[in-house]
Amino acid sequence: MENVTIRMLAERLQLSTATISKALSNSHEISEETKQRVLALAAELNYVPNPYASSLRKKSSHTIAVVIPEVADSFFAEAINGIESVAQEKGYHVLIYLTHESFAKEEAILKDFQSGRVDGVLISVTTETSAAAHGLTQLVKEIPVVFFDRVCEEVTAARITTDDANAAYNATTHLIAGGCRNIGLLSASRQLSISNRRAEGFRQALADHQLPLTPASILYCSNDPAATQQLLQTALQQNHYDGLIATTEKLATAVYLACEELSLAIPGDVQVIGFSNLSTARFLQPSLTTVSQPAFDMGHAAATVLFKALKSSSFPLQEQQQVIPSSLIIRNSTKSGL
């Protein structure tokens, strides 16, 4: 259900947001008749006040939090640079919190924010985060929250993303153009929304080119590097893929290692594309064809939206959605890049 805001009450009653806010605060500046009208509509629509709106009039911590799975991934490192470029300009501190892909840790971090430690939160959720994300559901009612890259679809909040389905579609089409007919998609999660959108684009590309989708077409990998390595080696031996799309940097690296262990040539035996922002991708042997995501721009956009909400309680934060395009950078791990 859509959250009822002061702005919505103002529009329904044809009053200013300032009048609504004062009426809800029982201000002496507002007539008793107007107060009763506002309170009656608020009760009818189940309006729940946002504590962060009133905190704008109180002392601010001048601190925002960035919650991410890891900092070693170059995507998140670049996104943090984008976030800090905005925060610095606004005179805010940035606290980085790492979940290490643990939903339990994410929930504990979010609970800590309810004490008023930070003024706002930018978050990219874990591979385990699902509809049971009670911490997120509660937090968006209390302070400004913006999702970037990885979102929780069940929680209504601002989101800055890239077109993951289209990016996967283009990557798959590129492999098909290079002669691949047995392509595998390596996914990091069954629950993560971006993983599902990438799988959606992958499936669509296969269908559009009349290529079969088999049980082996999408391989779900774990967060355990050793287990993933073993899974990849077994899958490569059994399924004889001629093309692989790794949806994370770690999986792209794991593919290279697995191919080396099995004496499979890239791109001669297996063509490889990775979703990656690694600056070293061009130095790998062979250089890696990548789906390059606009990490800095996404971080910058997410922070910009957050600070608009921190500046004005009437800013419609939860309505903000931006999709920033990714790009396919062709190198030597695919045959059309040679």
C-alpha cells in the first residue's frame, strides 16, 4: 500500500503542506476547524508521520550511511566515490557499513540506524534480502532511504538502478553473434532483483534467437568461493558451454580460473562476458569483454536524491526512480572482440 504523505493530505484538502504540518502538530496558528479536517482525513487514510521530517527542524548528525555487500568489488568502490562527491559538497560525513552478503547483519545494521545515528541511508541489499526485510520496511518510515543498484522490490522507496535486463540481453546477443549456441548465465542469487532481471534478459535473447533454455542454462552460484569454483569446473565439464555470462566480478574471475584448470581456451573454447567495472579487465589474458555499469553516476544520483529529501520534508522521495544505462565494452574474451 502507498504511504500517505503530508503532501497527499495537502492536495486532498487544498491546503499548503505547511498548514497540514502545523495542524498535525496542534499549532496555535491553525484554527480548530482546520485541525479537525486534517486529523479526520489523516485518520481515514491511516497517515503515519515520518519522524525524519520533524528531525529536519532539530539538530542533524550531518552523517549519511552507505550500506553495501562489500567494498572490494570495484562497482561499489566507484559508487562510493560518486556518493562522497555529493556528500563532501553538502558538508556531510559518510559512514560505510558492510553486510558481507548477510541478511542478518543487514537487519542488525538497519536497526542501529533507528536510534538517529544517521540522517539518511543509501543501500544496496544482500543476495539474501527478500520480502521478509522487516528492517527496511520500518526504516523507510523513519528516515530517508534510497536504494541503488540492488533493490528490495517489496519495499517502497527511491531507487537508482541500471537496465539489467537489457544489459543481459545485449551481452547474450553479442555471444550469439560470435557463434555461441550453448550459453550459460552464472547468477549470484535466486532472490536478488537484479539477478532476476538479468536472467529475464538472458532468457529473452535465447528465445528471440530460437535457442533452447535448458536446466543448465542458468547456474546459481554461492557466496563460498571454493564451492563456486568446484561448481563451475563440474558444469563446464558436463555441459560443454561455448559461452558464459558472469553476473558479478567474482564470478568472472572464477570462470577464468576454472577454464585454466580445465585447459579450456578463452575465447577459443569458451567465450566470456562479465558484469564488471574492473579497471584491470583490459589487462586480463585475454582481456575481458564487460558489461560496464555506471557506478559513479549511480552513486552520485542516489546521493543527490537523498540530499533533496534531507533539505525538504515535502520532497516526494519514495516516488524517485532513475534508470541509468550500462554499456557493453567488447574485448578479446569474445570472438567478435578479436
